[in-house]
Amino acid sequence: MRWFSKQPTIELLQGEVFDVRYIMTIIWSVLIAAAVSYVLTSMGGEPFVVGDALVLAAVFAIFAFIMGDGVLKTEN
């Protein structure tokens, strides 16, 4: 007996990859923005503020979404 009623199709797998791409972009943006914000505030002698790092992460993520889906889109 099969565990799945239907076998996964290419469309279903492409949809899952599409969702994971956005999730991983957000995770990496938060990590990179936190590191950049921490280094820059440490160099300036200011306290590290998580809210500022999250704003920078949002800017990074939006930039990555625009570049990935719009500007760098390959034509098939």
C-alpha cells in the first residue's frame, strides 16, 4: 500500500522550492543584517539595537526579492 495517494508532480515540487526560496532569503537577510549592524555599531561605540538590524534585514530581503524575481530573471 502506498503512503501517498498521488505521486508528487513537478508543479508541486516547484511550488515548494518557490516557498523555501523566500523563507531562506528572509533568514539569511536577518543573519547578515544583524552581523553588519553589530559590527558597525561596535565600531562606532554605540549600543546594538535589534530593531535597527531588522529594518536593515527588511531592506536586504526586499532588494533580494526584486533582484531575484525581476532584474536577474532568466528567460527560457
